Amino acid sequence: FCLPEYASYCASKSAAAIMTAGLRAELGHRGVQVAGVFTGAVDTRMAAPGDYPKSSPLEHGHEVLSAMEAGEEDIFAGKGAEHMRVAIRADPKAFERGMIERYRTKPMGSVG
């Protein structure tokens, strides 16, 4: 999804997701695990302005490594990430519209 005023940031994330899929296709038959990490709220400088629950960076790292050990290819880690995964898969356009609306009513740091 793409947020207003963050088109280039969102486009780079989309390109990274497609590159991950391409690398997975190229390297998977060689036994190389390639996973995409789709992060929810993590307590970093980027998320600092937001007043919402966040995972610690250490918790996030443990979630990612556990998911990789389980063989997951699309890893949703951090607070709210599982909700995001379910909402996107259920209705991608509704999720996108909801995120844009949240962006318009709150500062970027509080969208997470």
C-alpha cells in the first residue's frame, strides 16, 4: 500500500518485496532461504512519535529468527504485524483505504 507524501518510500519497499521474491525464485533450488520481513511497530527512532504499542528491537529479532527457523518466507513481525497480514489478505483495498484514512487523521509516526 502507499501512503500520501510517502510514495517514494512505499515504492522502495514494494520493489524490495519483488526483489525478495525474485531472489527466492533464483536461489531456492540451491537451498538458500530467502525471506521477506514485513515489520509492524518496533520501538525505533522512526516509530518514536507514535503513541501505540511497540515491540522492542530484541523481541522483533527473536520473532524474525523464530519464523526463519520455521521456514516462513513472508515474515510479519512486530506489534500489529499479524493483524496487518490478516487484514491485507482479507481485503487489500480496504486495508489500503484504512491506512490512508489513518494517515490523514494522525501524524505519520502514529500510523503504525
